[in-house]
Amino acid sequence: MAKKKTIAKRKTTALTAKKFALEAAKIALERHCTDVVVLDLTGKSPATDYFLIATGTSNRQTCSVADEIMEMGKKHNFRIFGRAGYEQGKWVLLDFVDVVVHLFDKEFRQYYDLELLWGDAKKLKIED
């Protein structure tokens, strides 16, 4: 009689791009970013499906939030394609391909006004 092999399956939590964007938004909210918005750009942008936009209270806080989002991305196999602005912390951009994170200071957020640029995009509700 042959022994049956029992294979222990590793439990993984695969996140969709949408869920990843919403989880990243929760990190921003928990770390006291303001005006946190997730825009659904599916079918509107050839470059990405979701934008997370948030305003940090300081350069240091913005970089800390970016670090946490990158760590969460690594944990859920969302590899970062590019990062910009981290050294200054005034506009940190994290490109995860399907999700692009924009962490601004207040001045840069007002100046670039990405919500106006993508005004036809649906805003997703961020659940607690």
C-alpha cells in the first residue's frame, strides 16, 4: 500500500491591484496623511489602473508612509518598478505598475492637482 503524501500548502494572501491600492490608502490614513484618495483609472489610463493620492504632514512622515507601503508591497508580491522624490519628500511617487502612489506635501498637492487632471475617474471608498 502506497503512502499518501501530504503536501502542506502555504497560505498566501494574493491582493488584486484594487485591494493593494486600498490597503496602501489605509496605511496612509493610519499614519495621519490627509485627503487620501484612490482613483480608479481602469480603462482611462494606458499606464496604470489605480492612483493613490495622499498629503503628508512633513517630509519625514511622507517618507515613512512610503517605506510602509513599499514593505506591504514586498509582502504581497507587488514589486516596485520605480520610486522618485523620496530624497526630498515633497512628492514621493511609488510605481507598482498597476498602482501608482503619490504622496505629496500640501503645496505640491495643490499645485499638481491630480484629482482635477483625472476628474472623470471614479473615487473608491476606503473602508476602515
